[in-house]
Amino acid sequence: MPEWLDNSFFALLALIIFIGGALYFGIHKIIAKMLDGKIAEIENDIAEAKRLRKEAADLLVEYEQKRAAAEKEAEGIVTAAKQEAERLTAEAQASLSELVARRTKAVEDKIAQAEAQAVAEVRARSADIAIEAARAVLSDEMNKQGNKIVDAAIADVASRLN
């Protein structure tokens, strides 16, 4: 056998027959269609990914704006709450001062009233004691010198009448 008929020759011959058969039956067209389909599918996926990326970017911008607006609103709420708390604190302090002043005045009035009542009671009791003492003294004097005093009073009245 000649030297060129070795295994390499048969492998080359088989390869040529295989390639020729593949071309004859249009396998290259089928493979091209499959590759074109895959390319179209990949292009659609890329377009969808770009669209989704744009939507995500738009949503990100929208949410950033909403977040910024929410932060401003929260700052406004906190500021308003602080102002309201300061106002309520001032009102409470004023009310408390007013209440303390009223209660102090009421207590002072009660103390003054109690003092006045105590003074009046002491005066009344002193007057009662003085009357009792005068009655006791007069009774004693009347018992001791009752007739002399009556005679002197009658004489005094008689001298004034004349």
C-alpha cells in the first residue's frame, strides 16, 4: 500500500465527506438559523435589560425625590412639634404661675380671715370676761356698799333736778 493511504488520509477523506454531506443537507443553514435566533433572543434580553435598567434608574430618581420630600416634611413636623412644645411649656408655666399666685392669695386670705376671726373671738371673750368681772365687782360693791351708793345716786339725781 502506498504511503499516502495511511490513517491520516482516511481521516481527511471522512472529514471531507462529512463536510460535504453537511453542506448538501443544509446543516450550515440550520446552524445559522439557530445562531440568528439565539442572537435575536440575546438582543431582546439586552433590550429588556436596558429597559429595566432605565425603569430602575427612573424609580431611583423618583424615590430619591420622595425621600428628600419626606425628610423635609419630617423636619417641618419636628420643627412644628418643637414650637408647639415650647408654646405649651410657656402656657403651662404661665398657668402654673397663675395657679400658684391664686392659691397663695387664697391661703393668705384664709390666714387673714383666721387671724381676724381669732382676734374677734379673743375680743369677744375678753369683753365677756370684762363684763363678768364688772358684774362680780359691782355685786361685791353692791353687797358691801349698796345702800350708800343708792342714797348717793338719789341725792345726785335730786341735785340735778333742782
